[in-house]
Amino acid sequence: MGSGWAVFLYIIAALAAAAVVFIVRRHHRQASAEPSAEASYLRGLDFLIYDQRAKAMKELTEATARNTDDVDAYISLGNLHREQGNIDRSIRIHESISIRPNLPLESRVRALYSLGLDYVRGGLLERAESAFKKAIKEDPNHIQSYESLERVHEEMRDWKAAYECQLELDKRANKKSPRLLAYLLTEMALEEAMRNKRPKEAISLLHKAKQTDPTCMSVPMYLGDVYLAQGDFKKAEHVWEEAVDDFPHLAFLLFDRLRQVYLKQDTVRNIKSIYEKVLAKNPEDINTRLALGDYYFDTGQLDNAKEEYRRILELSGTSTVGYQRLSKVYLKEGKPEKALEVLQKLSSLPELQAVYYYCGKCGFKDTQIHWRCPQCREWDTFVQEIEKHIRPRRRPEAGSNGRGAKH
């Protein structure tokens, strides 16, 4: 009897153990069949890396649905909504995360920073400013918030706040940004000179900008403008002539200004010596040679003007402006047939050349140089490029003797 009970108990124990093993294995199979919130989050990040936005959105949405405490997934989901233009949705997500109680410091800062980016994208600059300041208050060393806050101040044209923010950023990041600081001081000076009508303060700020970065060309250019507006022609002349020596490659930006100040002092002939000084350093400077040719044309020295325009065509045989100016001289001389000959030669060129300025950051193109790109808002990114445009070949008209004509 005792041995029978022992066998019975052994069988019961074996069945119980088998049941436990079955339940555990079934649980593991279900767990593997239904991905965890963490797995969905990681897959979402992978899809983001490979720029598969729709799949990333699906995985991140599932991750937040499975685990409402997954702050990282929520922040990433909000960022994705912002990138896709769903600004209201991204703001709601990041706002709700940023006000959660007992949120880890790093997560709160990330949420506030992301919220600031949402506001920037939505054009709500004052709210963006507030969000970035809150992020900095939580973490005074959060460099990204300083960078974004400085850009917001720029967009709000609060140049003083932008300058002070950049100083603090440089201190926190242990770096130096003399060119950007000089540009911001210059903008502060222009604000003082034009809006506030305080030229002395403007001059002081521009001198400070020059000390900050002596290689910033915009500083002497605008300093001369302030002196000219005050009627101090000698100081304007001195500042600009000095800038021509310091920045010969950008001297063409000062030619009109110098011509204006010389006219006011009845010394316009001095502009010729400026052109010659620049050409002595770089004889192939087409901008300056063009300006010298125009000076000769305006003063009636037509032979000298033709010489300069021809020199331009020697330097660049596809220069549209060179041909146009040369034809203008012939018209002035009363030689319309010669002017027509020049223009016909221009029209027969297989390619034409034009000078443009490109932003090295975003590719924005213009015929004028900008200290700050109008498109991406970055500073000091423009470079000069000479573009050659292939002229499309004209097809012969029907009935002509050209190749391909039908008879």
C-alpha cells in the first residue's frame, strides 16, 4: 500500500512539473510573438537611421502604446512628427512629457529642448525662447539649447541678447567665435545708428567689433557708413581706404562708397588711384578692372575704357558684361556698326559667363554677396563662383541651307 502511494505521488509531481514547464514555455512563445515596447523603440530608431519614416512612426507609436512611461520613445515620436510637419502634435507630445513629475533631469532637458525646436518650426519664437531658457535653467551646460537660443534671438533681431548668449555659449563650450561675435556687434551698431539715432554708441560698438575680429570686412564698411551719415567725410574716407588695403579681394564692395565720399569732397579723381592700387596687387581682378573701365567711360576717356574692357575679355572671353560695355563705348563714339559687331560676337558665343555668390551651407545663389544667408540664416558662408552657361544651339529654319533642313 505504501509503495502504491509513493508511485501515485511521484506521478502527480511529474505531471505538475510538466505543467509548469508547459506554462513557462508558452509564456516565452507569447512574449517572442508580441514584441516588447523596448524592441519597438529600438526598431523605430533603426528605421530613422535608414530614413524609413513611415515604419519608424509605426514602431515608435507602438512603443508608446505598450509603455506609457517610455519617455525616450515619446520624445523621438514627437521629433518625428515635427519633421513631418505635424507641429501641433509634436508640441502636445513634448509639452506633456516636460511637465511630468519626477522626470529624470536628462529626460526633462531633452523634452524642453525638443519643445523649443517645435516652437521654432511653428514660428512661435517667444515660446521657443522660453523653452530653451527652461532647458538651460535645468542644465546650465546644455550646449544645444544655448545654440538654438542664440539663433532665436537673431531671428527676433534681439542682437544684444544674441551676443550675450553667444558669449555664454563660448564660455560653456570652451571655444571662441570672434567672427560671429563681430557680426552681432555690427548688427547692434546698425540698430543704434538707424533705429535709435545714436551714432556715438554705434561707433563704439563697431570699434569693439573690430577689436573682436580685425578680419571682419563688414565692420569698416559700416563704420564708414556711420561717419558718412554724420557728415564726417574724412573719417569715412580713411576707414574705407584702409579697408581696401586690408581686404583687396573684397574692395569692390567699397568702390561705390568711396566714389560717393570723393564726390562730396570734389576729389572723385582719387577713385582711379584706388582701382590702380587694387589692380597692382591682382591684375586679374575683373571687378576692379570693370570699375576702372567705367571710370574712364564716365570721364570721357573712351580709348582707356576700351582698353580695360578688352583686357576683361582677354581674361575671360565669355564675360557678358565685357562685351556689353565695349559695345557701349562704340555707341558713344558714334560707331553703331562696331557696336553691333561686338554684340553679334557675344550672341555667337557657345557659352556665357556670369558671376554668382553661393552659400556654402545651403546652396542659396545670388548676384550679390551676403554676410548672412537669407535662406539658411548662417553667417559668413558665401563664396564667389563663376558660372558658365552653355547656349542652346539654334535649329536651322525650314528652307534654309543649314544641315538638317528639308528641301
